[in-house]
Amino acid sequence: MHLASRKPQAHDVQGVSQASKEDRKKALVRGLAGLLRVSPVSADVDPKNFFMLVNSNYAILVHEDRLDLGPLWDALAARARQEDLTALFLKFEEKSRQLGFQVVLPPAVDSLDAGARAASLEHFERTQGGTPLPQLEPVFQQTGDLHRRVLRSVVHGFRASPVGQKIDSSQLNYFIGERLPELFDGKTFDAQPVVEALREQGIEDPDIYVGVALAQERLATLDVVLPEPVLNVSQDLKADLLRRAQSQDVPAAPPPPREREKPAKAEEHRKSKADQLRSMGLGGGKKGSSRAIRLSIMGVLLAGAVVASYLSRPNRSLTVSPYEGTLPLKSAQLVDGAFVGTLDVSAWDALTPEERRERLDSFSDVVRGRGLGQDLQVRAPTGELLIVSTEKGIRAPPRFIEHGSAAVLQN
């Protein structure tokens, strides 16, 4: 059975109406990574790398409510025993259906009869690790849920600090999300385990302190307290670090990209992505068969074809539908490979400051996931620069977030 001819199976959609698209994406990515973590397949594939792989290629795997697990099977088939992998993908199917997806299974799993499916699921239960399966989706069941807001606030506080330049925010999101029940008791958030984990990654205390301070500010808007963890930072240095962090504003518009630099940057990105995939054993394929061709295609996709395709077509219009529910945009386009959007000012001004912060954070996640976050501008219809990507992430003036467009456009 060819990939294109396989039909998604009908099922009851449970709990989808209350969950936003971004919430459901997070629940799916985290749920699949959690299942892999307790399966024998985790001995060959690092769950954290798998989490980032699914997160960055979500647009390839999902179209509306249809989830195609075939590409993931192709990527993992050479690394794990088929018996373990089949059981894992049946659990993937269960988890995905619970989140409202129509699931397309790879042929090797889709062809199993009821008896073989039951035996494979029993195999999963017998072989899973001692850690209980993580119950992650309740955190994201409902837009506005306090736990979701706390997780988002902490992650984006660190991402806006020097920490964001040294560790991928998806790794931090995974680490904190898995431990959220222990870190957050409904009133206070314990950041000390996060501090220890960042130290193990070689991040120094002054940089960590900035992330803690920014997270404290965000959590304060939710009436959540983050007690200051134990850090080797003097009071004078803390004050200086805070002044510098709070004075950050949107810089002048970046100069147009120079054409001769683009190939080197694109090649560096492709090499980095390919090296990461090879370290997981996801880059190989067999020659001389149609399966090999499909594996090669998926290898290219998983090695950064999304980014390469944008760079190869540097000037074109973009649809704004992927950004619905995040930053309100009237239009978007690529100009010399850079994302240039036009803000829907009236829709932005109708939001509360907290909603604006959340929308900007969600927009940042989406554009980063689509490979467009490195060179980005969002302007008013009259041309004023409002939002821009920097080395520390996607930034906007605080007064633009707190008071709306008029605070920027009238100055």
C-alpha cells in the first residue's frame, strides 16, 4: 500500500473544541516523546532528540486533523527492532486519537489484524520502563489553564535571557513540562531544579539569574511567586543585570541580507541538522528499492528541507493561516529570505497586555518551528517597525505590548 493511497481511519474526536491548535501540537509532541521514553526504543533514540525532531517537523506530519506517522516510522525503522517499534506506534495511534487526530499508520502497522494488534500492545506493556507513562495532556486541555500559562511564562522568561542563546527552548520546555507537578504547587514555582540543570549545561549563574528575574516578572502577572533560587551572583551585579535586561528594546531594522553570505549560512544549518540526525541514527537508507527512495526523501525533509525551500525562493507571498491565533497579521511575505509581516493593528489593540504577550510568544514558537525566526520583521501598515528578531529572540517594545500600537506609532 502506497503512502498516498492510505486513508485515515474515522474516530471520535475527544476534547478538541476546548484546545487551541498550538496547545494540541504541544500535547501531541510531548505525548509521543513520553511514550518513546518508556519504551525499549529509547535505548536507541534519545527521547529529547525525538521530541525536537517531531516538534520541528510538525508541519510535515500534520495537515489539519490528519496525522501521518509514516515519516516517523521511516526515520526510526533502521534503529529499533520492528516488534518494539510496532508496539510503540500502536501507542502513538492511541495517544493521537485521544487528542483528536485522524491517524495514518505506516503499512507495516496498518496491515495488522485485531489479534496481532492486541499482542503488540501487550508487548508494550510488558517491556515499558519502570517510569509511569506521563499524563501530560491535562496541562494543555484548555486555553487559559494556569499550568499552561506558568510553563509558557517560565520558558519564555529564560528564552529572552542569555540562556536562550545557549540552549534550545524546546529542550527547556520538555524538561520543565515533565516536572511541572513537582515544580509548581498552584501558588509558587520552584526554579532550583531548573537552575541545577542549566548549570550542568555549562550556563553560568549571572545568565541564569536574568532568566529567573524575567520569569518572575511574567509569573507575577499570574499571581504566582517564584522564590529566588540560590545563585552565586552579588547584589550589585544583580541590579546591573536587571537594568540591562529591562532596557532591552527593539533595535533598528536589520540591514538586508547579503547574498554571498546566504549559501554559507544555509550550508552550516544543513550540516548542523544532518549531524544531529546522524547522531540519532536517522540519516541512513538502503539503495536499490522504492523504500530507499522514500527514506532518502524523508532524510532530506528531516535534515532541513523546510528551511532550504524558503531560502531557495527568497521573494514570495506567504499565507497568514499558520499564524492564526497568534500574532494578528494582515499579510506576510519573504523579502530576500527574510520574513516581513504587516500587523493587523486594530486586532492587536483589542487584546489585553497579557493576551498580547501570549500571542507574541505563540507567534515566536510558530515562526521558529517553520525556520523563519532568524530574520524577521513585523511592521505597521504605515511602515513603522514594531517587532523584530534579535540574537535573544523575537522582541517588541514593552510599551507596544502594554499600551498597544498607539504608544509606538505616535512617538
